[in-house]
Amino acid sequence: MDVPQQAVSKPIRLAASPPTGEPLKTSGCHHHNNQRQPKASDALPLPLYLTNGVFFTLFFSVAYFLLQRWREKIRNSIPLHVVSLSELAALVSLIASVIYLLGFFGIGIVQSFVSSPLRPSVGDAFWDNGGARKEDADNNNNSEEDDAVLVDRFIIPENCKAFVATPTHDDSDEEIVRAVIAGTTPSYSLESKLDDCKRAVAIRREALQRMTGKSLEGLPLDGFDYDSILGQCCEMPVGYVQIPVGIAGPLLLDGKEYSVPMATTEGCLVASTNRGCKAIYMSGGATSIVLKDGMTRAPVVRFGSAKRAAELKFFVEDPLNFDTIAVVFNRSSRFGRLQSVKCGIAGKNLYIRFSCSTGDAMGMNMVSKGVQNVLDFLQTEFPDMDVIGVSGNFCSDKKPAAINWVEGRGKSVVCEATIKEEVVRKVLKTSVDALVELNTLKNLAGSAVAGTLGGFNAHASNIVTAIYIATGQDPAQNVESSHCITMMEAVNDGKELHVSVTMPSLEVGTVGGGTQLASQSACLNLLGVKGANEHSPGANSRQLATIVAGSVLAGELSLMSAIAAGQLVKSHMKYNRSSRDVSKMATS
């Protein structure tokens, strides 16, 4: 029986007790009609279930036939556009079956998306899903006003709760908090429902405190632009964490002076880096060079045999095919440009590592879009290729990996300086020989004994992470970005110290992600690398990478000097311990 629906223009009222023999009144919700309405399926020459069966069988049979034929053509090097009469008929049958199936099933799916949430089938919801009216002691009153019962006096089926409990601008915060706690309003939907990010954060925060019984006092709420993180930086926020930002410098690097912002809660870190900057400055500054600049992404694909996987490997690594692949890849962005493709194979699984330039962005999203374009292209040439994932960990992102240490990822940078003997003695409080010996036994031999991967340094991760947080980089990428080998050598007859850091995988950007937030943008502006470089795309991000490497150089100098001079424990006891009474803080 077809049931027409009407729009609900006022609160839904249902008759409490209709007289015997009269149809139940459901105002504006559902009307029954005893006459059978004609259906579109009546026009079919066969019953509906037989027609559906015919087109389903036709669709799958011709699809299987065409796939088999195309597979044979690929194996025999026959062009795919050359089709026989049987293949042409199969194509026509496939198109016809697709059109029928889309018409039959697609209309209902589209209607389910485009139908207005203000026009629910309440009658269906109540009576088809077992909704029942609650007991009413006054149901014998026959007046229209007293005889009507509002929706909230009925047991609401599960599929109607979201409609009834949707928060609006007019609802009070308390009502919405209760709805979140009850589960009728999802916490993640508050921003879109209320169209007020700060109000959504405050409501979510209050609901969280009530549900957990734990206070969030001390976690700030005010003073932050929550609109700036919506849909890009953080989901379901309840506040923000305060991290102090210190300044190390000036760092004299490549003839320019930089005041380096460092966000950290570790005492001594900024002071130590600052001392290293002073030593570099007094010795004439440091120089740097960017060796490589390319972000990577490596999908994993699978074939039926190792031979087929090897065939794709040879295809993508063939220089004759590189230009074609590059054209497909480069369509994804005006800045993303494919640089190289290298493969690793494990049985019948192939890992394809794409490397590309990404302008001033760190570039993970950019390279992923390009990789997806190439995978779609390769699927036409290798239809038996099964794409398992767009990332197969051969990239490798946010994990220590030898391929990043050897091949590099992001920016590969070398930074060096020659420190005068007098500066070593007066500023760093040690000697050239002591530093060279300590670096050999600690950073080189000691790290080798530990079996480190890219960790031939004193504390590069400290400086990298502090600058990353201050400038809006991805803090998790400090894993591979902190790969560093520190070298120290006595030069000029042993009177001066040559020190260098080599960092093959610094992953930084000056646009996108957290770089556009107000605080992080201010730190980038302090360094003179805010946003994209209009004249030379990628120049700002490369400059930021050299600043990170130069700061690491300063940090390595100072910490190694403190260890050589036996000052490490003393300085940390002085600057890295709170003078407040911890026992009183715990009991307060």
C-alpha cells in the first residue's frame, strides 16, 4: 500500500483515544488510502523479481566476459580499443544493465540523502517500529485540545531520537549538555549544529567533566580561536595546552641572523642552545646547504605472482616510462613535481616509493594525491594489480627507517661551523681535544654499540621538537627529522674545532597544517619564513630546514661541552628543577 506524506508544519499531535470504528488521526504525518495506487513496476512486461534477476545475471555475466577478454588482450599485446562484434554486444548489454540497476536502486538511495530532515515519516516511525502511547488517565476527555497528546508522551523509537534531540541555536547550554551526556546528541557534531565553535567547546568540556567526574580546571578555554582549527587541526577540542616559547640566538647562519623560537617545558634546553649560538656567532657563523628536497609516499600493491610484481617494478623504474608517469603525477598540484620512483619487492607484493618536490608545504597530502593518480593510471595497464594501501611503510613516515637515513626524506641538510680555540675555552668551558674525543666515543662509537638508527648525536631531537612545536610542524615527524650524525674534528693544527651536523630527513613546511595558526604563524614570521615564497616556491621551507639544522648544531656544541666539562648535572640541578615545594602542591 502506497502512503503519501505531508510536511509537518507544527508540533506533532496524535489523538489520544479515537472513537471505535474511526481511523486513528495522525495530523500531518501519515494518511491511509484504501484504494490501490498504480506503481511504476506495473509497466514491466515481466514480474519485478524476474526482471531484476534477468538484469543482475546480465550485468555479472557480461562483466566477467569483458574482463576475461581484456586480460587476454593485455597478455597478447592486442590494443584494448579493437573490439569484436561479441564484445560490442557485451558492452551494450553492460551499459543497459547498469542503467536499469541504477534506475531501480539509485533513486531510493538518492532520495534518502536529499529528503529534508524536517519531513520525517513519523507515522511509519511510530507504528511500523512498535512505538506505543503511554498511559493517560484523562483519555476520556473528548475536547480537541485535551484529546491531543504531544510526541514526548510517546515512547520514541531509536530511529527518531536523532530528529527529536537535534540541538538548535535556541536551546540552552544545559539542555545540550544533558543531550550529549544522554548520547542523543553526538559530541563531535556540536560545531556543525550550533555554528559556534567556542560554545561547542564549552559544552563538550562541561559534558566531559560530568561524565568522567574529573575537573579540567587549569586547562584554558578562553583566549583561543577555535574557528581556526575546525576541520583541519584538531577534532572535538575541550581547551588548549600552554607551552612556553623561549628564544635562542641570534644564530648567525649563511650571513643572516635568526632569533630561534623554541616551545619546550625542559629547563636548560633554550639556555644551552643559546650558548651554542653565541659560540657560533663569535666564531664567524655557520654555513648550510640543502642536498635534497623531496617528500615521499610508497603504496603497496599485490599481484597473483612475484613475476607480475617484478614486471610492474621494471615498468615504473624504466627511464622511458618516467615522463608518462610524471605527467600523470603532476596533474595533482601546481607545486608537486615527481622526482624519482624506486621499488622494493617482497614476494608478490610491490612497494613503490615516489619522491616529489612540494613547494613550501611539507607535502604529505600533495604527494598522496599524485600517487593516487598514478595508481589509477597503472590500473589500466596492469588490471590484475590489487592496491592494498596508499602507504606501505616504505615511505617511511613517523618511524625510524634506514631508507630515510640513506635516501633522505623531506629536506636533506648539512650545516657546519669552525669554532675558535678561544671561544671553546671561554664560552664552552672545555677544550678542542676533549670535545673531539667525547664525540668519537659517545656520538659515534657509543651509538654504534647501542645499535642506533640515525641517532649518532647528543640530543638533536630536543631542538627539532621544540622548533617544530613553535612553528606548527607535525611533532610526530621528529622521529625521522631527528636523524642526525654529529662530526667533530680538530683543524688548523688542533687549535680550532670543525663541527658539523648532517640531517637527511628534515620534514618541514611553511604553509598548511598548524603553520597557519596565530601563535605558530608569529614564530614563522619571526624567522622570516612565514607562508609561501612567491618568487621561488619552496625557498621558505628550505630556509626553515637550514635554521633547524643550524639550531641543532648549536645545541650539540653546548651539550657536548657541558658533558666534557662535567657541568651537565650541575646545570640541570640549577635550571631544570622547580624551587616550589612539591609536597605542598600535591596536598593543595
